[in-house]
Amino acid sequence: MSGQLAVTDVVDAELVHDETAGAPVAVHTDRDRHLSPETVAAIEESAAASTRRAYSTDRELFAAWCAEEGRVPVPASGETMAEWVQHLTVTPRPRTGKPAGPSTIERAMSAVTSWHQEQGHPKPNMRGARAVLNAYRDRLAEARDEAAQARQATAALPAQLRAMLAGVDRTTLAGKRNAALVLLGFATAARVSELVALDVSAVEEAEHGYDVTLYRKKVRKHTTNAILYGTDPATCPVRALRTYLAALEAAGRTDGPLFVRVDRWDRIAPPMTRGGRTIGDPAGRMTAEAAAEVVERLAVAAGLSGDWSGHSLRRGFATAARAAGHDPLEIARAGGWVDGSRVPARYMDDVDRVRNSPLVGIGL
């Protein structure tokens, strides 16, 4: 039946007659636009757990606002999106007493547009919403509001790492773990979620030190990072990792998660309960939040000022490597950034804005 569409070739679709072509044409029905709960869950799981949590909160708030305003959340109109963003720019948040900053609103917009895609709808028209957000950015900048500039984690450079680790008791299992976590996180430029996902089996001893294979979820590929000896034993990632692995083996841990929960008595994977219910990974794997807390706690204990988080290690790696003269592309690849990403470039800006300044060598 050349030139014609057989009804058996079209599942759950209506057939309409195209006057110009003279043949039936398939038209998608509601069934064609349907996603099963399992597929929706699989799509949602493609994002990091922290992103999913933030998106879930943003979507709940958007849906509640739509209910109050008598608007449809999904599929949302371009007008609804613009009005919602305007609402976010003027409505104080309970925790801060101030409206959300531009970066928070950007994330909320992404949460809602991706929600449409997950439900099988096209993205809403965001032209008006983006114009509202741009005007908000301008107002904040003109008012010299600190919210006008996106917050970035303070870079943990080698000098800061030395200060952070100076107060760590490395005779304890917890101290050995914390030293290895901070130094390996820096040496691999790992996100804390990637760091805590490591198993002991992902670490292989090599002539140069260690090879550590991480799964970089943002780019969906594994990278094997060569961990080299440092010149300062206090901040040498190879020595710290070897010491920690030996302590784990002495405690009977030769496989499973690399970074584990340890209590004040150096017990691995102590039982944790909340409301009478057992919580936490049974094997004792640390959460990303717990790893980030280690970095923050050590920075505060060392008296370091700044905005410290687990991301401080990742930013510190990019900044220190660029200051040492390494190629930006190689730095990005070592850290699992996609080629051409502007993110590592932002981290290197503090170095490049001085070294590559147009004022250099012009005779002033």
C-alpha cells in the first residue's frame, strides 16, 4: 500500500484526511502524550539528588501559588510564568525576610520547565518571565544589593587545606577519614556526591600513587584520575589515602563504601535512628551533606573566613591548577567538566583577570 498509512501502523492515534496529500495523517492523542509513573520516575532520577529535592520544593510552591491565583500549573501559559517570576521578585521568603535572589529564581524556573517536559508537555513560553528576571537583576545591581552577584564557594587552595588539616587528629579513624576526604576531594575536583559514591574498589595503587575512578553524573561518564604524591606530607593525598585505607582494613573493611560514617569512638557505621526508625545507609556510606559538613567544620575550626562548602574543594582545584599554569582544557577534563563549560572558567577568573589583563605590558 505505497503512499498510504495503514491503520495497523498507528497505535492509539486518530486518522484525519489531508486534502492536499489525499492520504490519512496520524494525529497524536492523549495516549501518545502519556508518560507512565515509572518513566516519570526514571526521568526525575537523571538529576542529582540535591537537585531533585530543590526542584520538588520549587514545584510545590509554584503549584500552591497557581492554586491561590486560579491558574493552571501544568501546562502553564507564558503569562502565568511571567506573573509567577514577578511574584518571586517581590515576596519575602520566611527564612531570610527577603525575596529570592536571581540564581534561586533561575533554578525555580528550571524546575517548572523541566516539570512540563517530564509530564510530556512542551516548555512554556519564558520570554516574559525572563524579561521580568532581567529587570530584577538590573534593580539589584543598581541598588548594589549583594544578591545581584551569584554566591560562589570560597576556593580551598593548598594554603587553606594546610590550615584546615592542622587541627585534625590523624591518630583517630575519623581524623584519617577527614584528611583523606578533603585531600582526595581536592585532587580529583570531585563534587561531594561523586566523592561519597566511591567504593574501595574504585581505588587502585599505582607507581605514581593511586588511580581513582569516579562516575561524573553531570557528564555521565567515568574518569580515572591519577593521584600523585604531594611535596608536603601534611597535604599529600597519596599518603592520606594510604593511611586511611590501612585503617579501614585494620577495622575489617576491605570493600564497600570508601568514605563511611564514624562516631566519636571510631565505630564504623554506628546505628542511627530517627523517631524510632533506623536511618542511614546500612553499609555506613556517608551522605553528600555529611561530606560537605566536614569541609565546612574544618574551615570554621581553622578560623578561615569565607563561604565554605563541599564545592570549595572543586573550586580550589581549578583555581590552584590554573595559577600553576595548567591548560584550562586539561583542568576541565580532570574535573569532569564538559568541554567548553563556562563553570571552570569562572573559577579560574581570579587568576586570569590579573595575569591576562589588557593592562599588562602596555607601558603605563
